[in-house]
Amino acid sequence: MSDPLRSIAKLDGVKRSFGAVRALDGVDFAVHAKECIGLVGHNGAGKSTLMSILAGTGSPDSGTIAINGAAQSDWTIQRARALGVRCVFQELSLSPNLSVAENTRVSHGALNGWGGAKRAADLIRASLDAIFPGHGISPQDIVGDLAIGQRQMVEVARAFTLTDDPLHLVILDEPTSSLDAQTARQLLDHIRRAVAGGISCILISHILGEILETSDRVVVMRDGKVVADEPARDLTRARLVAAMGGARLHAKTTRSDGVGASQPVVAQVQAGGAHGAIGLQARRGEVIGLAGLAGHGQTKLLIDLFEAANARRKGMTVDGAVALVAGDRQTDGIFPLWSIAMNISIRSLAALRRGAFIAADKEADLAVTWRERIGIRTDNLDNNILSLSGGNQQKALFARALASDAQIILMDDPMRGVDLGTKLDVYDLIRTQAQQGRTFLWYTTETDELDNCDRVYVFRNGQIVAVLDHDDLTEEKIIQSSFAEVGA
Amino acid sequence: MTSSAPTAAQSRAARNRARLLRTMLPALSMTLILLAIAWLNPRAISYFGFSLMLNLAIPIALATIAQMFVITINELDLSIGTFVGFVGCVTATWLHDAPVLGVLVLLASIGVYAGLGALIHLRNLPSIVVTLGMSFVWQGLAILILPKPGGAAPDWLKGLMGLKVPFVPFPIVAAIVIALVVHFGLMRSAYGTVLRGAGGNPQAIGRAGWSLLKTKVVMFALTGTFGVISGMALIGITTSGDANIGNGYTLLSIAGVILGGGEFVGGRVSPIGAVIGALTLALAASPLLTFMNIPPDWQVAANGVILISVLAARALISRKGA
């Protein structure tokens, strides 16, 4: 903050509409040299739209952009990169068929000619080493083979690589959404180092703790406008939530009632099988949490259970229909060419039949019912699913699972990149549904969410290594179990 | 962290093994076909035998490479066969009689391909439909130029395709040159990486500041260019033209790309594999079947069975790897 008056990027009166929806309603926004701005707001508040305009991938309907004090008339992504503005987008921007090094090469025009491939490999390795020590990613790895958390690490590391182009501002849109706590910590530390080294950062996150401890200044957006802009040290979590509007800070939840040993076991993984020496049991009406570092076998267990429901699987019994809520919604969740209604009803088609055909009125009823119950923000369910913001797409996926006849709902880190308001809505829904007898198995990377669970199983290296009851649940214990071998 | 390191290394090793096996599969299937030929007719495995058996493999390999370029960016060219036929007719008539006109027409046809790429990108059209339509256009033009089989190949072209190289048969030399040139261009060069990336995740390439329109235009122009070379090579070998000469190439070229380890979507292709795939198809097409004493009536069907078995083997290996 040596020269707080020098703004390296300045947006004035930026407006942008998508059809009837006004995404940005006259936003003034400035980034100064050597500062980290935390940008928060509900999904749909306009954060991503604003950042895409700043990064040059989107264009405003009106308003001006100035970089280093010079107004930009023809602001494109090429120009943004040439002037040192880069963005790590929320949906990752890596080509899965290329290696880590090749993806780096693609983003730097300077890495051409003989030896370009090797320089790209050295560059990304150095950047990964600097940000995520012990990352375990090789530059030759094909991106498609990497877990989603590792891809996010590559994408972040790539944004911090340096060639001929200058680097003044890095925009990080939900960079920690797929990272486990330790890796997220490494990234946040690196952001502070980068800022100390003269680079400015904009950090978008729904994890308010991250924002408060990492940022110098916090900008809050609501309904396409900036509603607060204050130094981070003057802010608290509660004030931030209040500024974002609407959402209440969730109180320590109590475990769902009425679940006892008397309820029948609906899903069971026997001890001593592929998932380790500790077995897993889920009773009717229970909410079961799966915890541990990201990518340590939680997703595999969910998929195994899903398959066990339809075909015999050794060491597993599942009693009842299951539905899966995918976490990686772009890959595993939505049908991108279909309407919102069709995306919701696909799991329930058997119940929507009239003779051999789908009854259009029943399908529409189902979609409307769930739009109301889960609060999907759209005026027309026949719109394409991609017209929804990320959080609302995820709501549609919840609706798909909850509208079905499934009694067991498997959730694969479904709250990735979802705003707090949506989360609280869904938590309530899960609790009500559990009371009505549904069983939830919930893998999450956010420790706060485990508070909603009756029992938590901690994973390490593909095995269950600990079981924690709701009452004994603390973040410390989870972390302890996740890293047990290091501590021992 | 320390405890997870060995498993990460193990899974990487397993992945690399599966990938290596998949990369080797085209070469393995060709070796298998060669072994079968050697067993049926040992004399075929000779300089002269290979020159004869692989005689028609070069145009197929070139057409396969042409097809591979569009497949890299998730498109398909259903017109490559009739395009090769059209180029053949131009080569056997205008290029022989009026070389300047011939060259101009061939260059213009590459321009048409580039234009198709732009059209497909800008109007967001399915390439299958556009190129299916174009296949009738090329066929019609070919028939207009050369209503009945005939014409003559330019002498320099005949000379080039009839080149005798010491020790290694010419088709093998040509195949190696084609494979290496395209491999370095597409797999190693910086822009080649961008082109493949555009097949894997177009949005990512756009966000890195590259023009997606340009990638489509370049890839379609490359397809046109290799289609032209393929048609010329074919006429250099057959020495005269026929409007239907290339019709089988559309499906052969697609099969060659897939046989060579390519995939229809996602920018996963292999130029070396594609050339090997084309050679395998050329070998399996008639030499092997003739040696097996399969009557010509059944050869096409037998060819299909061979193709399905090789692709089934590939699918099995891929699944094991995943």
C-alpha cells in the first residue's frame, strides 16, 4: 500500500444486462497497486460478470475501463493480457487433452519455437513449487487425468507464471472451491506474498474467513451494485453477512431429531473391505458426513454405493432407491443443452409417464413445485439450464435428486462455489427431508457443513480412518484424523 | 501428505502404462497384420512385396491425416472422399494440360475448405451436414470435369510416386516423412498445441487470447491441403483419373484416425498413429485377404470384421486403463 492513490485498474459506471436481467447496474470499482481486494456477494450479485468485463472476456453495455490511468476504448482479452491483467475463472479453463506444460504454453505466446515446450514445463513446475509445495503434479501429466482440486492448482499456478507479458493484476474467482484446507492455506499465503511483491489480486470467495484474513479491502456486491467497500481490518464476519443481505449467520445446528438405533439401516459398507477397517452405516433419516482431504476416496465411496443400489457389490448393501447430486456440475451434473425443467425431471421420468410417453403437464408441475420449494431464480423453467447462475444450477441438481423417489441421497461436495444464501436454504431442506425419513450421505470439503451431520466418517488414502459423532465433532479432530500418520 | 505420495506415484505409473499401451496399439495391430501376411505368404515380406502391397497406402495415409485435422477440433469431414476424387480429376486433366489453371483450381479448392471452416464456426453449423452437402458438390464437379474415366497424370507426378529408394520401399519412406512432419507441426509446435487445445476446451483457448475462428479456418485449410496432396498422389500412382476414385476414402480416413488412437471429440489425436492406422487398413484391405484366398466378393465384409476386432481391442485396453 505504498501508493494507495495509484489505481492500476478502474471501472466506472459499468452496466450490463442479459435479456431482462440486469447483472450490473452502474458499478464503480478500482484496484490499487499492491493490494488484495476481497469481492463477496451472493451468487447472481454480479461478481463474475464484473470480473469477466475486467478480464476482457465480456464487454459492458456502458461504462469505461481505465488501466494505469489510461482509458481503454477497445478492451479485449488480448489487450488485458498485454497490460498484465489475468483471470482464473470459476469454471476451469484448461484443455483436458493437453498436458500441464502444454496448457501453460497455450497461455503464453512467448513460449514458441524450439525449446518452448521445455520452458513451459520449467515455468509451471517452478510456479507450482512456489505456491503449492508438495503438490505431486508433473508438468507432463495430462490435465484430464488430474483430480479437480489438482486442476485448480494448475490453473492458479499458471496465472502466476511470468514470460514477456507483464503481470499486475490476478483475478481469482473462487480459487479455493475445490481445494482442501491445507492447499487453500498455501494459496492464500501465496496471495499475500504476491501482493507484497507488487502484484494486485482480486479474490472472490464464499468462505468469508478467507476473505477477511487475506484481503486489504473488501468490496461487497448485491443485485448488480457495490454496496460496501471497506478496509478488511474494520470488518467482521457478521458485518459482511449483513452487508451481503438477507442471509442469516447460521447458528450451531442441532442434530436432526428422532434418529436412533431403532431406525433400520438403509446403507452399509462392511468393515475390512476396499474402504478400510472401519465400516459405514447409515440409518433411515440420518445425515452422514464424509470428510477428510479432498480426493481421498469420498467420491469413490459414493459412486460404489450408487452402483451397489442397482447391482450386487461385495461388502455393500444398499436398501432403497438412490440419487446422486454431483459436485462437478459441468461434467457430471447438468445436461447443458436441456431446459431447466428437463434437467430437474430426468431422474423421475418413470413417475411422469402416461402410457409409454412423458406427460408434459406432470413434468411441468414437478418442475414448478420444486422451483418454489428450493427457490430457483428463474421466470421460465423452459429456459436453457445454462441461463442460471452457478448456484441456481446446483439448486436444480438438488431438485432433481429430491424430486425423485430416491430414499437415499448421495451428495458429492455439492456446495462447491455456491453462495451462503443458497447453502442455508439447502441445509434447511436437507434437515426437513431427513426428518421425513430420507437418508443423506454428504461429502463436503467445508468443515462448517459437517455440523449438519449426525455422524462423520473421515477418509484418508481411500479408507475410512475415523468415525466422529455429531457431539464430538470439532475441526481439530477431523484434521487430526486426516493427517494421522504425520502426527504419529 | 507424506502418506499420500506413494499412491499418487503409483496411480501415475498405472496411468502411464495404460497410455503407453494405447499409444502402442496401432503399431501392435499393424504388426499383427504383417505377421499374418508373413505367415500366409513369406515372399510378400520383401522390398518388392512392400512396394506393391503399400502402393495405394500413401493417398490413404494423406487422406487420413486430412481427416485427422478436422477431428482434432471435434468436426468431421464427410466430403474428403469425393474431394480426393475431384482433385484427382483436376490433376488428370487441367494440371496435365494447363498447369497454371490446374494449380489455381486446386488452390481455390483449399480456399473453399478454409471458407467452410469459417462458415461452420460463425454460423455454428454441424460440420457433418455441411460436409455431407459438399460431398455431392465435389462429386458433381468431378463428373463435370471428367465424365468418364481417363485423363493422364503429369509426368513429374508419375515420376515422383514411382520413385525408387534404395533398401526401403518408397511408400514406407513417404509414410515416415508424412508422420514426422505432421507430428512436429501439430504435437510439438506452439500453435499446434493451441489447435489441439481448441479441440479439448475451446473456451480455454479463447480465454488465453487466441482466435477460435482462426483455429477452425486453419484446420479446415489443412484438411483441404492434405486432401489435395492425397488426390494428386493417387493420380500419380494410378496415372489416370476417375470421378469415383476416392469415394471409399471418407470412411477409410475416419477409420484410420480412430484406429490410430484418435478420438472423435476432445482433441485427442495422434498423427503417427493415424498414418500407421492408414497403413494397417491398406494392408488389411486387400493383400491380407487375397493371401487368405478370400474371394473378392467377401473382401469388403472381411475388411469390416478386421476393423471391428481392432477397434474392440482398443476399447478393451482403454477401459482397463480408466
